[in-house]
Amino acid sequence: MSVSVDQAHRADGRIIVSITAEQVQNVLDAAIAKSKELGETVTIVVVDSAGEISGVGRMDGAGPLHF
């Protein structure tokens, strides 16, 4: 799966890559579909290049998630 991303250059030269809400949902949907195919229940966390949480998905029956 390919995700198109937006890039922003920080003053320190690092590139921060962020994704849209639609792209986050596409990633979550794909991960849940694959998990169902494998017979697993999972919690998925999508982060941007800075490690900031962009989205979370938790399937019914998945264990607790602690941040």
C-alpha cells in the first residue's frame, strides 16, 4: 500500500511528514482487514514521522492498550 504524504521542513532541517485523516483511515482499514485475514485481533496506532499519533483503531476483543 502506498500513502501519499505532505512534507513540512522545520527550521532545524528535519522533514516532518504528516498524513491526512482520510489516509489514516485507509491505513487503519487495511490493517484491520489484514488482521481479520490472519485471524488476529489487534490495536493499530498510526503515527507521523515525528512520532505523533495520527490515529488509533482497536478491534473488538483486542487487549488493552497503554500509552
